[in-house]
Amino acid sequence: MSLLPSFLSRLRDDRRTQLLLARYVAIGAFVFCVDVGTFGIFVHAGLILPAATSLSFAIATATHFTLNRLLNFRNFERTIAQQLGTYLIVAAVALLIQNAAVLGGVHFLGLPPVFAKIAGIALNLPIGFLGHRYLTFGRGIAATIRDWHEATPGSSRS
């Protein structure tokens, strides 16, 4: 079974996955407020836009990681350094997708930047959830790839 149908089936049938996703969305909404709020405070304080954007993004990212680690996924099998490293990789992929969605939405679809940003957020929601659930706060990237390779029919370990 491929990843998306498997996830959708689990989402429909598994109460734990439903709760994890609901908490992930709630934490994301809170972090959105943190990001926008701190950005506004920094701009009002006179910081230049790149500094205000970077600082608010850093605070939002640290808040998102911490809340998901402690309140949502609650996985402490891997060290915080391992989880943070994986988190940053998943976040970097999400950032690339976000930028592609914003640029594509604005330049090819003619969307206003805010609507393109919202579309990018909607696109990244399942990607971020799956990445953080199974990679960041799961077994990690290498172990997940190894498990997937071993479960693939016709694959063999060298």
C-alpha cells in the first residue's frame, strides 16, 4: 500500500493519529500567532524587515519543535539533538515547498502573495505532519529508509 492511502486509512480508523493531527494543527495555529506577533513587535521596535523576519521565524521554529516534542508526539527514544537535526531537515524541505508554492502562485497563477502563502501552508500541513510524526519524532530518516527498503518486495540487503 502506498504512503498516502495508508495514511488516509490510518487517519480514518486510528484515534491516536486523529489526535496527533488535531494537536499538530492546534500547535501550528498557535505558532503562527507567535510568528506573526513577534514579527509585529520587532518591526514596531524598529528592526529592519530581514532581521524581524529571521528572528520571528527562529522563535516560531523553536516553539513549534518544543511544543510538538513535549505535548504532541512525546517521543524521547532519540536524543533531542537527533530529533532537532531531523526537524531542521524536514523544515528545510517544507521551506522549499513553501517558496515554490508562493512563487508559483504569484507568478504563474496570478494569486496575491498572501493567498499563495496560505496555499503553501495548506500544502505543507500533511507533509510536515508526516515528516515530523515518522521522521523527526519517529525512528529517524536512516531507520525509516532502511525499514522501507526492507519492506519493499524484491529488495535485498547487501
